Amino acid sequence: MDPAAITTRVEFAYCLARVRIASGRTVREVADAIGLPSSTVGGYYGGKHLPARKPPDTLRRMLQACGVTDEFTLVAWEDALRRVRLAKTTAAPPVRAEPGSGDPPVATPGADGAQAPPRVPRQRTEPPADAGSARHLRRTALVSTRPPVDRLTVEPPLRGRDEFVAGLVAGLEPGDAPGPRPAYVLHGLGGCGKTTIALAVAQRAMARGIRTWWVFAGGAESVWAGMLALAAELGANAEQLSLGSSPDLLWRLLDEQTEPWLLIIDNVDDPRGGLALPDGELTDGTGWLRPITGRHGMLLLTTRDGRDVTWGDPLPPWLRLVSVGPLSNRDGGAVLTGLAGADAGSREDAERLAERLGGLPLALRLAGRYLAQAGRLPPAIAGPRPVHTYRAFAEALSDGRHDELFTNPSEATGPADRRARDLIGRAWEPSLDLLGQQRVTHARAMLRLLACFEPGPVPHGLVLVSKLLAASPLFPGADRYQVWEALRALTGLGLVEVARTESADPALATTIAIHPLVRETSRQQPDLRADVHRYLVLLVCLLNRVTAALDPRDLTTWERWQALAEHCQSPLSLVEEHRIDARDVPADLLTPAIQATRFLRATGQLRRAAAAQQRMLRIGRRVFDPEHPQMLGVAHEHGRVQYDLGRLDTAARELRAVLAARQRVLGPNDADTLTTQHYLARVLRERGELGQAERLLSHTLQKRRVVLGEEHPDTLTTRNVAADVLRARGRPDLAGPELDAVLAAQGRVLGLEHPAALVTRYHRALLWRDRGDLQAAAESLAELVEVSRRVLGAEHPRTLTALQALIDVRYDLGALAEAETAARSLLDVRRRTLGDDHPATLATRHRLGQILARRGDFRTAEHEISAALDGRRRVLGPRHRDTIASRADLDALRQRPAR
């Protein structure tokens, strides 16, 4: 029931009736609510006539009576009503035709008497094979693999690309030529029409009944989520999605297809980061980009990056790089005249303006829409020097009447690219002037603010709070209506795109995306440069307001964090890009980014968190004192991530330094000081320094009970770790009751599936193993692994830790075949996600060697344990208990009697 897709009266009445039916209200109830006769309202729902023009809010009140209150949705319905009224003819329901007759599609009655719109052939989309995997994908990212071909209905006709599109579509037919089928990479400057070409190919493929999928490559996470959603659609079950190699699984499923298919990966602006495996090569055939070995299928990518250093020199024989250049003057002029019409000037003038705009489709579309609106302005509003013709627009660009674009020339690949960027940067400034003439307040400031965020959709409901905007001198007196009006105006001119998501969270239901090129050039406009410190203050204020209420450890906040994490780096980007001085930097500059890295760590994205923290430290040192609380907060988080990455010496050194500084600056009893003290104790525990760890945890627990309270989550966490240290020191009689008490309290305060409670359940299972109750430990750990996969994800470090413990118990029970299979799979995952030298990876390798030894494969066992010993010497040191255990096992293997 997307009102944006409504084009006829039949569709309008049908969708309107479906809204009422979904609300559970009758026609009479709606009529009574809005004060109109039920016969009149029934006519609206039946398609007999459209909602009356007077009173003008009839449609809005009908929708509100059915529970529709979201402003974006209400305005979308009003737009649909205007669109249907303006249509020259109203589509009548087509005559029913027998299947296969070749007649038009059938319009059928819907439930409750509503007339259904004509049925049209649609691409079949299979649901994921397992509901659990579908829930995991929804929690991880908002993705759809359906090509967004509906965009083409509101875009100008494709010009100058027909032959190329036709060639790609023809290549979808099965072939018997030797070797793999080619993958196509469309590359070119932002705004040159790469995505539009891909959409046209998708539309024609779908019209021919070819299965077509679309993955938006906004980052490595969105590629991953989209590809897993595709794998689920192709029949992968939850176990396949959670174990093994995801790229291998997807490409095996694609190569097994027996009919033509098309996969489009759009906007791959970081090909290595988005498509290659960590430490892998982009075109080595191990990541998401691979040759197609079957007879069917085509892979099509779009990217700005067409450099040899990225794709290879020479190229792999199965890869085709296709440069998407500007449109010819003739085709560009046709785009302009199709939008602005003959009133804006002659065809020759349009072609000259197209040349002046560099033939970039985005610039042509924006200029054409500007001229179309400018031509309708009354003279009194248009001003003394109106720009409403092709010639006037070109002259305005030439004589400097609009702001020059300042870009970074190093990002361009040549003079033509720099010229195109310069032209496109000035092309949409007249559009903002036009909105000012139309008295659309705050449009320019809104575009600049959106440009200050990181690339990617901005969750409107979370971030753009009108009260905070109004408090800024950039948006004086702004209210919700003015904010919406500015966004709607920018959307109408094609500068931003407002989209609805599939999220059930109302705050995430609407996103706003600014075109990358618009964002890039808007960030360099003189008015933004002049007020950049004000934009920085507002940006920090908006992000702090929303992130303050989101605890990164709380699973229920993760969907919001997924939408916000990248944008929390936005203030740092402004400070770095514009060299903002320390005096203009807000004191809480780093708070949103610190919170975001906590989310990344909580979800197991450790390397991404570490990289963000290193950037924060680098930028922060320029504007803050080293012992500023913000800098200490970043340094603490960096030490925690080093601990999670297995770099125990580094973590200990960094956390000791932070603890000393926090004790000086904040005091020994401050909550942040105690947090650093707690994590230093955890590092000491992992280094085998159990006595020091126990003393430090005891001191921390005593302080936290006083400062935070007995059942504060952080107090319970310290009790949990202290109890596990008692277990490790051989005191199960003390550890057992303490772990039981902690878990009971966590169940009351947090819930038994909270990540902190999962750690306590893990420690309790280890205690049962130490006591010799192996069966109880195995059952508890098997349950914990399943819960962790569902709650945290299959490759979250804590899920893998629980799986390791389960393998250990199975080894103790003698279930060696089962233990070996699980250990090999776990070792592959840990080597890929954590690295060869992570202590957890080395623990898995050591255990695999033990399993193989007991199964009689002594040569392979010796190899694995020897590798584990070498790694533990490097990482943990020769005296660590784990290093000693590996050395003992290796000596035993080498001294076994010869047979």
C-alpha cells in the first residue's frame, strides 16, 4: 500500500480501502469520525469519486481516523490524490482475460468489496528458508534484494544509453562459450548515470522473466547483509548461513541456478572494503566478487573507482570495466527539454547548456527541474534577474552569480573530472535560490546540515529534532512543519531522497539520503565554511541527544545503533576537513563516537572499532588536552578493544595509563575510573596473573557497591568476573554460590538473554566442567551456543567462545569425531575474524591438535600443537600457563613410543 506507486483512481480507491480494512474500522465509523455521510465516504472507498476538494483536509482526516498519523505518509497520500486528479484520463478496470490469452492483466475485487488494482507480472521473491535467519538479518541491517526499478517512473527517459543497455540484456542469455561468464563493472564520476543504467538493465531483465536481485553497497555491512539475504532467498538454511564461508555458499547457490539470473551490486565505492575478504585481493575469487562458472547469470557492479590499482593490471579475463561517460550535447539537451519544455528556450540553447553542465545526468536533471519550477514563478517573486531559460542558466554559471565549488583536486582522475565536479557543484545552487524565492525557509541550511553527516541514509525520526534545530542560529524558529517542508522541497528538486524502510521502529521508518556528489560539493560551499563551527555544535547536539538514551549493551537498541554508528563519526570529519580550532570545538565532541565504538565492540566488530578509536585519538589530540575526560574515554575504549583482540600486553599498558590519569583527573571513586580498573583486572586474569586480578576485582567490587549499588549491572559484572577468578584459582566452593547469585540478580535486572547474563552462564558451565559434571556442562553450553547465535550472531566473539568450551567438553566426553568437525570449522572462522595470532585462535588450534592426537593422526596433531606453541610464545610469553600446556603436549607427542 505504497501511495507513491498510485497512478489511477482504481489503485487509489483500492489502496485507501485497504488502509481502512487494516485499521478494523467500518465505513460508517470513518464517516462519523470525519462528519460526512456514510454514502459519500463509501463512494470514496469504492472508487466512484475522489475525496472532495472542500474541505481540503478530507483525505487527511479519513486516514487519521484509520490510525495513519505519520506526516510523511499523510503527505504521500495527498500527493497521490493530486497526481490522480491531474491525470488526463482515469484508468478503468480492464476486462477479465483468460490466462495466456495475451490480453491485459485482470482487475479483481478485493476483500470487503474493494476493487483491486490490475495484476501485473512481478518478480518472485522466496522467503528465507528459516525464520530465525530472517530475524537475524532484520536485526543486522535494513535490506531488500528487490531492484528499485520504481525510481525509473519518476526519472526522465534514459538517453544515450539504449545500445549499451540492450547489449547487457542480450548477454543474459545462456551461453556455451568456454571459460567463465564475464562480470561487468560500470565506473565513472558520481552523477554520471551508472545506477540509472543498472536500473534500466534490471527493468528489462525482469520484464523478460529473469530473476533479478539488487544489493546496495553502502559499506561492508550492507553488502554482507544483502548477500546473506540473497542466500536465504536461494534456499540457504539458518545453519548454512551461520557456519562456514558465506561467499562460498552464495556463489555455489548462484552457480547451481538452471535459468538466467542477474545480480546487481550498486554503489561499490570501496571495492576492496566491501567485496574482498580481510587481507584478500579483490579479484582473487574468494570474496563476493567472483567469475560465474555456470551457463547462466550475470554480475553487474557500479562504482566510482575504475583505477587499475583497484581492479588489477592486467585485468582478470572474466572482468569487464566499462567507463560511463557524460551524455552527448544532443542527448543532454533532450534531457533538459524533457523536463523544462520549450518555454525555457530552443533545442540549441538546451544543448549548449548541456555542454556547459558537462553532460552529467545528475546536473542535467537538477537544472531541468529548477527551470521547470522557475518558469512558473510570478514576476514579482522571480526577482529582477530571473533565471528561467537555458541561456540565462548558462550565463548565470559563467558570470559567477552563484557560488564557486571548491573541491579536492586529488580526488579527481584528470582535468575533465575536475571540470565536471566544478560544474556540478554550481548547478544546484540556483535550485536553493529558487526555494528561497518561494519562501521555503531553512532549505539551504537543511541541505548543508545533511551534507555534514557521513554518507548513507540519515534516520529522520531519530536525528532531526525540530526543538534542537530551532535552538541553533542556523534554524531560527524552526518547527516540525518547516523542517518537513524543507525536506520535501529538497526532495522535489532531486537534491535528497526520502525513503520508507521496512523497520517496525517508527523512529527508523523514514530515512533521508543526500546524493554523494551533492554532499561532497555542499561541504565546500562558502556559506557552510563560514558557519562550520555552528554546524559542528548542532551536529554534536543532535547526535548526543539520540545516543544518550541508547545503551550499546542493550540488544533492543542495536537496530537504532546500526543506523547511527557511522554518523557518529560526522563531527570528527568536520573538524578534520575544515581544520576547526580548539576554541570552536564543543566539550562533548567525542561522546557520540565513543558510544558508537561501544556498540561496535558489543556486536563483535572489533577491527572497525579499533580503527575508529585510533582516528578519534589522532583528531582529538589536536583539540583536547591529553588528560581531558573525552580523551581518556577514547583511550579506555581503545584499551578494551585491544583486550578483545587478544593484544593483552598492549591492553594492560594502555589501561594502566588510563587508570592512573582517571584517578588524578576524576578521582578514585568515579564510575569511569572503576570501569577502567575492572577491565584492567580482566586483562590481568587473561594473562594468568590471577592473584593481582583477584585483588583488583575485590577492590573494584567494594567501590562499585558503594558508588553504583548492589544490583547495578556493572556491579554484577564485577561479581561475575571475580567469581570466575575464584574458579580459576581452584575454589569452586566459593565460585558456585556467587555465580548463582549473580545470575539470579541479572535475570531480575537485565534478563537471562542479556549479553552480560550470557557471560555468567558461560562461567557457570565452566564451573560444572571443573567439577566433573561433563554432561551438565555439555547441555548448558549447547543451549548457550544456540542462544548466543540467535542473540549476538553466529560469528560474535562470545558465541565463538561458548562454542570453544562446548568443543572442550565434547573432547573430555570422548565425542572426538563431533569435536573435530566443530573445531575445524571454528578454527576457520577465528582465523578469518580474529587472525592467526589471537589467543582464542591459538586455543582452538591447540585443542584441534589434542583431538587429532587422540584419534591417532599424530603427524597433523604435532603440526597443529607446534603452531599453537609458536604463537603462544609470541603473544602470551614463554611462562604463560597456556604456553606451558602447549609445550607439554608437544613434548608428549614427540616422546611417544614408536610403533
